[in-house]
Amino acid sequence: MHESGLIRRLLRVAQEEAARRGGPLAAVHVRLGALAGGSPDHLREHFEIEAQRLGMTLPRLTIEEAPEQPTGVEITAIEVGR
């Protein structure tokens, strides 16, 4: 996993979608497929670091492991706060 760049992009995409929906980003749900190249703990660690670097309030992160899927890290849903 290209941790910093990948997670920074994931957070920006999720944040933009939350703004489009009219609220702050409250949570991000992701799926880790076979090509993710990292563990859930590793992803969570970099998620926290990148959220802080972007000056964001830390959104909740839900991780679904799907080693049978031939994918990397994909956003499956976001939650928008009020």
C-alpha cells in the first residue's frame, strides 16, 4: 500500500463527497481487497496521521477485509455529520 498518498487521496475524496452532501465527514467505510498490500492496523495508523496532516477532525474508520476480492483499498460508504 502506498500509505500516505493513498490515504490522503481517500480522505480528500470522502471529504469532497461529504461537502457535496452538505455536511462534515463523520465516517469512512473501506474494503481491503487482496491487492491492498497492508493490514487493517497499518491502514488505520496512516488514516489517523493523514487526517491530522489535513487538519481534519478524525472521522470514524470502518474496515472490511475482503481477501477474496481482486481489489486494493476502496471506499464503500461515507457518513456525513450535521
